[in-house]
Amino acid sequence: MPYVNIKITKEGVTSEQKKQLIEGVTNLLRDVLGKNPQTTVVVIDEVDTDNWGIGGEQVTIRRQRGQ
């Protein structure tokens, strides 16, 4: 049973986009590894940009600077 955890920053991802991610990852595992879609688990975690760091600083600050 494949388990895939997708972590993204919480920045307005729509329900439709999440649906597409879940379907796409499930289909990719089926097509590439032959995994059964009925037993494939996909979890999407949305992380606030204050809780996500790159290069020693919060994404919130980087985004404020335009990075």
C-alpha cells in the first residue's frame, strides 16, 4: 500500500488543484510501479509559510522580499 505525503505552503491552493494532485500521484504510481489505485493513500499537508524555512529564514520573509 503506497503512502504519499505532499507538503505545500498554505497559499490558496484550491480544492480542484488538490484533487488533481491526488489523482495525478495515484495514476503515476499505477503507471510507473503498477500499484493498485484502490490501496494508494495520498495526504496533502498545507504548512503556513511562517512554519516553512529555506536557507535559514521563513518563507514568509522571503516572499515579502520577492524571492
